[in-house]
Amino acid sequence: MSTQISEQDIQKIVQSVLQNVEAVMKEMPQSANTPIKMKQAVHPEQQIATSAKPQISTIQPQGDHGVFASMEDAVEAGHKAQLEFMRNFQLKDRERILSAMRQAVLAEKENLANMVHEETKLGNVADKVAKHELTALHTPGTEILKTEAFSGDDGLTIVEEAPFGLIGAVTPVTNPTETILNNSIGMLAAGNAVVFNVHPSSKNSCAYMVRLLNKAIKAAGGPENLITMVGNPTLDTMQVLIDSPKIRMLVGTGGPGLVKTLLKSGKKAVGAGAGNPPVVVDNTADLEHAAKSIIDGASFDNNILCIAEKEVFVLDSAADDLVFHMLNNGAYMLDQYQLEKVMSFALEENEKQLAQGCSLDSKREYHVAKKWVGQPASAFLKEIGVVTNGEVRLLICGVDFDHPFVQLEQMMPVLPIVRTKSLDEAIDFAVKAEHGNRHTAIMHSKNVDHLTRFARAVETTIFVKNASSLAGVGFGGEGFTTMTIAGPTGEGITSAKTFTRQRRCVLAEGGFRIIG
Ligand code: NAD
């Protein structure tokens, strides 16, 4: 049977098919119309190869409770955590999280102290336990954040302390885990998250601390990775941290090189640098109390604290009594011969000058021998062959102003004592020995005018009167504690307040008007 189809019939069929296709296309969801979403036929082998290869957007860098293999991943995870922290967590949640962090560290303070001591070989375990305890208990949380309000005829204005976002922080080998705890409490209290580039010689203890804190945060219902770090920190990973656009603020605790690097970043930077705290003692002081206080501060953790007494300027008329009381309270006086022996291994000389054959004079440049930083007084005595009855906490020595032990921030339990003719000379020497760090100074005197004169001349961030330097960070003194004393950039005793941005919110008079 044959069918006759005219040219007209063919046109009708074609038009009807086209109309149907158009109707189907209109009913399809919009996205399905997009050509790139359309499924294409793929060869089975090609399909396997494509699905086995992870797409960059699908990789979820997990880290290990905040410890990451790369700085990029540490930053990315910290950034995500901070956004979640800000969106879904209130002030009361922050406090619950901080409390869990404090408890976790208190429960492990001995373990942490042992771990840090074993890894860094600096200081002593008992004082490290005390530092962890001090930091866990006396670092302020959200309570230090205050909203300022102005109200009047023109309405209401409030100034809030808002988070910066993600902070990049660098820590020293001298207080490694304590600085992580102290910085983290302050930064999280203010609503930030933090990425650390820790001192490489403390990376294992620091990784333990970061994991411990993240586990505590998670158990308290907080987000993962609020505190992150790179497992193998280097100067290169620090540069990644500094350069990352996701890092909104930098906080550095360490020597002058670090502070200089961070200040060159072009970002808001808080720099807590080196000190060389001088002590001035006049002849009105309670010399027994002064001696005990100086020994407490200068021997604590074998003198590795940046606030610790590093050199003493005492009026000639008070010097003998001060030394007498120091000897009665755990100090050992090195004689000239013993002092030279100590210098021969605890200090290293500038090689260039040695090659020029300079004699041992003040022009010679010295730096500290790293091996002897933070070692106990007993190790020094053993090295010079001195045997003593009973415990020696601190070595003392009589020297001139330009002695390297006065001029260098040596961080050893060797305290130089310089006799001065007058108070003016003592203050002048002390100001010079502080080298403009404006960090910490201590004075023992009952004369208010003397105290004021030295305080005004030295202009340090911390000025302690008639107590050990430790009182300056709330250890036996009033006020909260910190492990980051920002002298160079001026924030001083850092806390949650330091890690905030000021935000002004205004409801002007017009805002109260009822329209209608
Ligand atoms: P450090 O300067 O050697 O190291 C501190 C950190 O900075 C480390 O993480 C290190 O890797 C990094 N770093 C070192 N040199 C750097 C550079 N040139 N550029 C960039 N980063 C650099 O100090 P440290 O031996 O770890 O700690 C002791 C020093 O820190 C002392 O000078 C002490 O006074 C100071 N400190 C200050 C405070 C304070 O609150 N102001 C607190 C603790 C320690």
C-alpha cells in the first residue's frame, strides 16, 4: 500500500513537531536549558578517570584538631571557623568555650610544663607549671570588652568592640604554649579565630596545645579549627601567613627581628618585643625585701622571661647590704676569675673582631651562647667547677656599666650588679641599659620622688615598685596577666580588647520619630 503525502502535508508535520519541541523546552527547568549542565556521553574509562581525580573545590582539608600540613590549609580552616563563630555563637557561648579551654590546660599543666621543658630545654618545670596556671586563670575573657554609649538630645550612639576576623600570631620559644593559651583566650573572647606560626624549637608542644584546646572547644559545642597552626613552621610559612588576604591582623611575640618583619606587612600589627629590664635600688629601700624580690624575679624559669630583672643599679651606700641579703636568699657571688670563666662559654664573640685580634675590651661585640640560655644556676657552677652546699637560685656578679652581661638581654640566671655614685647615675645607667625597648623596669625605694623620677625617665610599659618583676604580669600583683606585652606598638598589656575593632552604631534623634 502506498501513501501519497503532499508538500503541504510535509510542512504541517514539520510545524507540528517544532511546536511540540518548543512546548517541551518551556516545561523544562531553567537550569536544564543551560548547555554546560547537559549530560554528555562519556566513555566508561574516561568516566572512571574523571571521578577518581578530586576536584579542587571538593577537597576538605581536615587537619588534625587544628594542626595542618600547610599554612594555606591552616588559614583556610581558620577563616571558615571564624565565620561560623561569628554567625552562630553568642557571647555566652564564647565564655563557655573559654572556660573549657582554661579547664583543659589546668588539668594538664604538669604534662604541658614537662613537655615544653623537654622540647625547648629552657627554664624549669615548676615555674612552667605556674605560668600555665597563671595564664589559664588570669587571662581575661569577654568581661574585659565594654560597649561605650553616648545618649542625649540627638539620640543614642554606641561604640562596640568587634572582632578583627582571622588573626595570624607568632610565638616565642620562651613561653610557647603559655602564649598560645593567652593569645587564644583573648582573641577568641573578642570573636576572632587565630592561626599560629610557632617557634620551630617548640613545635611539638605547641601542636599538643593546639589539639588540646580544639578538642576542649569542640566538647563545649564550639566550631572546629578556631585555633590552627602549621605543623612545621618556618620563615616561609610565616610569610604565607603575613601575605594571606584572609589574615586581618598580625600579633608577634618575640625578638626585634620578628617585630620589624610584622611591622613591614602593611597590616595592623601588634608587636611584643625584647626587653632588658633594669632594677634601681636606692638607700631608702627595704633591702632585705628588695633582695628577695629581685631573686624571685631573676631566677624564675632561669631568667627567660622578657620581664625578668636583667641588671641591677644600686647606690654604693646600699650595695653591701643588698648583696648580703641576696647571698642569704639563694644567690651565689661569682668572683672575677669565675665570672671570666662563665663569660668564656656563656657568651660568644663577634668573629670578625676576633680575627682582627681585639683585646677583651668594651669595643668587642658579644652575643649570648644559645646553649646556655635558660639553664639553671647549678649548671653554670658545675661548668666552672664550683661545689656549693644547698640550692643556688641565682648567680650574681659585680661589674661595670658597659659589661656585656648588663648590655645584652642574656636570659640566664646570672645577674650583674653595678654600684653607682648617685641616684642620677643609677637612673641614667638604667635608662641606657633598657635600650629604649620601653618594656619593663623595677625600682626598690621608699622615696616617692625617686620612684617618680625613674618611672618618668625610663617610660616602660611595666614599672614595678618594691616587688618582683612577676608582679607586673599579675603574679603576686594586681591586674590581669598577659604573655604578650606590646611595647613597640603601644598596646601594652594585651587582652581581648587589643584584638578588637571599634565600631560605632548611631541612632540619631530622627530615628525616634514616629511617622504617621
Ligand atoms: P625570637 O625572636 O627568636 O623568635 C620569636 C618568633 O619569631 C619565633 O616564632 C621565630 O620563629 C620568629 N622569628 C625570629 N626571628 C625572626 C625574623 N627575623 N623574622 C621573622 N620571624 C622571626 O625570640 P625567642 O627566642 O623565641 O623569644 C625570646 C625573645 O622574645 C626575647 O627577646 C624576649 O624578650 C622576647 N619576648 C617578648 C615578650 C613580650 O611580651 N614583649 C614575651 C616573650 C618573649
